[in-house]
Amino acid sequence: MKKIKVLLVDDHKIVRQGVRAYLQTLADITVVAEADSGTEAVISAEKNRPHVILMDLEMPGELDGIAATRQIRKNHPEMQVIVVTSHHQDEYIFPAVRAGAISYLLKDIEPDELAAAIRKAAQGEAILDSRVASRIVQELQGIRKNEVNPFTQLSEREFDVLRLIAAGKSNAEIAESLVLGESTVKTHIGNILKKLHLDDRTQAAVYAWQQGIVRRTKN
């Protein structure tokens, strides 16, 4: 029987040890490596070629779980990423799904449910925590249509621009960072202001911090 190869990504060693100890009891799943940061996850995925990656979201370093998921899925679309986190707010759910995560689970999941999710992911099937699924369904059904949800309204590139605005970058600096023309940056900013019903970039920066689009990362 071909085993499902799993990469564990979490900055807490005790979490990785607990998950590994359980998964090692299963005949059809094997843990091939562990990583404690997004950067290490990208490197380890390249080296160990797992079928499924269990990905935490908040980790130290340049790449958080969302950025690492995006990079891994870009490099290896055949690898499936399952987010396993304690966060179920929009600011985490929608970017993670957009980055390519096939499943989104919370850390209070039962061990056998985690194993089932891994098996499903290996077959290209998704599983969502009920609280997460509820938010996605509400968004799709437009239940909160009177509220602007930046996590579904903005494109990935617009998110990048908004984060840099919140970081205090000028149009020229944003253009250089994203390898864009300044005119393109201005167009993105105009679209952001229009979609979020904001008047200027100062309001956009404040909005980004208030909505959690920009998060303080661990040192």
C-alpha cells in the first residue's frame, strides 16, 4: 500500500510532536518532514515532495502560512495544503483559500477527523471546519451583502498594493516592490478605493490595519 507522505508545518514543536505521534500510528500515512516556518516549509516541500502539507498560518520569518501555501502551490500544484489553525476569521479564511489551500481546519479537530482530511486531500477532496464553511456559504449567498468584505472584493494584486500602502510605501516604492509601472499602481489604488468606498490612501492604510489585512508578524 502506497503511503500518503505528509509534511508538518507549525512553529510550535509540541504541536508537531503530538500530530506526528498520532499519524505514526496509522498504516497509510507517514510524516516525511517537519518545518517551523513558511520559508522552511517551501524548502522542505521541494526536498521531500509530500503529497499533503499540514500548514499553520501564523509563523515567524518572511513567509507566513498563507504566503508559503501560495508559493508551494505555485511550484508544486500536485501538492495539497491543509490549513490547520486556531483562527476562523475572514482575514485568515479567504486569503488561505485563495492561496490554494484545499481544506481549512481548526486545531480543536479530533485526530481521526484530521486523518480523514489528509486522506481526502490526497484524493483531491476538500474538508472545511463547519464554522469556516458557514462563513464561505454566507459570503457566496450574499447574506452580508450590505457589508464590504475586502477578502473577497479585492484581487490578490490589489491586496499586495493595499498592504504596501499600509506600510507607508509611495507609489514609486510599490511599483518597484511589485515590479509594476507607476501608472498600473495608480490604477490599482483607484480600484481599491472604489471597491472599499474610501476617499484616499490614508483611509486605505487605516482600513487595512483595522480589518487585519496587515498583521504584525512574530519576531
